[in-house]
Amino acid sequence: MTPAAIAEAVAIFERTRLDGGAIDVLPENCRPRDTDEAYAIQAALDQRLADVGLGPVVGHKIGCTNPKMQAYMGIPNPASGSIHQRMVKSLRGEFRHDTFVHPGVECELAVRLSTRLPPERAPYTRASVADAVDTVMPAFEIVDARFKDFRAVGAPSLIADDFFDSGCVLGPPVAQWRDLDLAKLKGSITINGKPVSSGESGQVMGHPFEALAWLANDFARRGRSLGAGEFVMTGSIADVIWVASGDVAVGTIEGLGSVTARF
């Protein structure tokens, strides 16, 4: 993919993020044909969004890490996106619904890294990435369906646009996570006090650290590192819940705590 084609795709995504409006499909000349082209666009978009005020990339999201979400999306493999500094809220997030195209929340287990995971140490496993985990947190990923028909555009176009990511709410950090069975934590979402979705952390690739290892290995394949101090959203425990204006969502993971998002 040429630099001009990458720049055209980035300009389209930037307008959607900053000015609103849904995307039909990317023009054929700047539409990524595979994941390598998709991540090349994503990297350029990350730099552009940082330059226009969203701040540096401080975290990463992984999507399609459980079978229900893979079936819902029609995508059989995980994919990742970036989270910028200004997109991160602590404990409780207030969001303007009209700044999104079609917003939703996903209840996730997030991890913060204490040490770097460089490509030269790959391949990573669940056990080896665990040594780099400092704290574990309950979290909401704020997602936005910026394509008019996200099931029709294909995974590469979604990856290029950070795979739905539009921010997050991080809960209280838990340093004693080794005392918990991270594959068997119950997660749930309520909207305006009504239970709407639930699941278990083991639905994320059998264990959330399997998702973390996948990301570290995928970064290594691309010659990149996960950095010390960065956080990773490991994927939705339960269903994605699309929200309306005025909704208050609460996500809870047993043993970790809760987060709130108001739209």
C-alpha cells in the first residue's frame, strides 16, 4: 500500500473520529487487503490522532477473543487497536452520546504491565506474560460502530480504524491478582440498574493472559514491543451492549470491582 493510500484512509478515519458521521466503505484504492496493510494504516492513524490532541498511545485493546463475539462479528481471529491518553477515564466516565456514531460498552479484564515485552523474547505464553503483569483491573471498553455495516466491510478495514475502540474506563487496580482464579471470574453489565449481560473471564481464549500472550506475539511479528506501564484490554467477557443517550452502564467483575459509564 502506498503512502498516499495510507494517508487517504487516515484522513477519512480522522474526520469520522473528530467530526462525526458514519463510514460506508473505504474507497477501493485505500482499502486494506490484509491485516498487514490494516495495521500499517492503524499506525499512521495513531500518530495522526496523537498529533491532533488525543495524546500518545497508552494502552491497547484486543477484540474477538471469545467465541460469542467472534460469531457476532463473523471474524474468527483476535484483532487489536490502540487507546490514546485522552480516551482513558478512571472509575467513572462521562461521555457525550452525540459524539459517537453508535456507541457501546464491553465489560473486560484489563492488565497493566510492569515490564516491557520485547519481540526478541517471543514466542510468549500465558505463563511468560504473567511475569510482566503488575495489576489487573475491571474495565469498560467504549466501542463505536463507525462503519454503517461493520459486518460487511471485513476485518482489515475494522483493524485499520482501531477495531471499534473509542476509549475506556479503568477500575481500581488489584495487585493481589495471583490470589484470584482469573479464568473463573464472573462479569456483568447493568444498564440503568437492569442486568443486561453476563459472562465469565475464561470465555476470553480460555484465560485473559492467553489474549495478552496473543497480543505480545502479534506485536513481535510486527517488530513491536508492549511497553512497561501500558495497559491491555483483554476482550469482552460478555456481550457488547449498545447504549442510548441517558444510559448509565455499570460493569462489574467479581473480586476486582466495578466501573461506570454515563452517556
